Amino acid sequence: MEIKVGFEITYAAAQPTPMVIMLSIHPSRYSDIVGTERIVTEPDVPIGFYRDGFGNVCGRLVAPAGGITFRGHALVRDSGLPDVVNPAAEQIPIEQLPDEVLLYLMPSRYCETDKLTDIAWSLFGNAPPGWARVQAITEFVHNHVTFGYQHAHHMKSAHDVYEQRAGVCRDFAHLALTLCRCMGIPARYCTGYLGDIGVPRDPAPMDFSGWFEVYLSGQWYTFDARHNVPRIGRILMGTGRDAADVALTTSFGRMTLAKFLVVTDEVVAA
């Protein structure tokens, strides 16, 4: 199948403001892009692209006084298959993990393993290690947390989510991946496009999505604590320790969000 993705995001600014954006499709999906991905600004300003320490594509620019609009679009091939499910995937002993995976066991900005370790072991200590343990964590978070955009707050941490029992997709991911880390399973945060493909259409406006990946049997597997079902058509944009590493836009000065529109639709043959 082919999926049309894109966005239009507008910020108002009183003065020229440096910015870093992470609005590109992840390099792991480059071979799936039909033609080229386009990201333009209005007014037109130069963007210098680079790779961050996690391999994500970032752009740096200076938004002019008055503000800026970002528009992007791409056509992406997709297998049309749901997220991989592999109940035989095994948890790797920490001493055998690759060096580059160890940071995904550590606490990070939104993921306080020190506050949740005792809770995690009390809840999942008897769950079989590996896929079954991750699935148990995912199901717990899915049932423990209520989704709602009114619960969104940029300062909310995994421990906050556990106590408040409410949040948005990034909060589900933060709590689940933190509990995985507490159980010795490397886990990282993911952001990207996830449209209503193969599921009933959500009447709420489309948004970017947050989910998480765990490292089992030598590879990364996708889990989604908000939906808790394998989904079709995920298009990755960035990975990191938590949402702080994959902010879509970062401004070094005061800016106000004026418009936010995301598109991710399956292209249906006429």
C-alpha cells in the first residue's frame, strides 16, 4: 500500500528565533519514500539538516520576526502488515547486551526508573521474561491509564502518569517503557505517523503518535500501550530515550503555536 503523510504547522514570533525541527521521516524508512519528501517554510528560510546522536534527521533554522509555517508531504510505501508479534522473543541478560543498548536501561528526563522499580517488580516479577513480560506491562498500562487530550501536560513524567492514571499517547509510552527498563528490558521512545488504517476512523483531529520499542532477541520490536493491538501503517520519524529527545520543534525564544495539522491517509486506488 501507499500512505500519504504530511503536516502544516504555524508559529507566531515577535522576533527572529532560532529553531531545531525533527519533522523528517526516519532514515530507516528512506527506501520506502516514493519520490522525495519535501519540507518547505513560509516565508522561505534556509534549513540546515543534520543527524543527531540517535540517528534522527534534524533541521536548524532561524524563524523570522512575525513567525513561520512549516509544510511537509511525502508518499510512503508500506507493507500493509500489522506490527510484528513474536511471542518467542527472549529477554537478553544485561551483561550480554550490546554497549549501545545500555542507555535504554537508564533513567531519563521523563522516565524515572528509580521511582518505579519497586512497583514494577511487585507487578511483573512473576511474569515470564521476554515477550510475555513486555506484553503484560503493555496491557497493564493500557488498562491503568485513561486517554484524553485534556490530560496532556509537557512536564508529566512516567511516575506522574502512574499516579494520575491519565494522559496522551506519549504518557502511555513513557510509563510502559519505564516499567520495561525497571525489569531489565531496554526500551526506547518512538514518534511518527500512525493513521486510522485498518481501524475505525477516530473523529478527533489527526496528530503525530508516540509508541515504544523494546530490545529482545537482538532486535527492536514495536509495542503500543495506548492501543494495545498491532497496527498498520506506522511511519517512524524519531527514536530516543523519551519524548525530550524527539521534540518535533524546539525554539530558542518565545513562540506561539497558531496552527497544527497532520495528515496520514492510505492512498486508495480509484
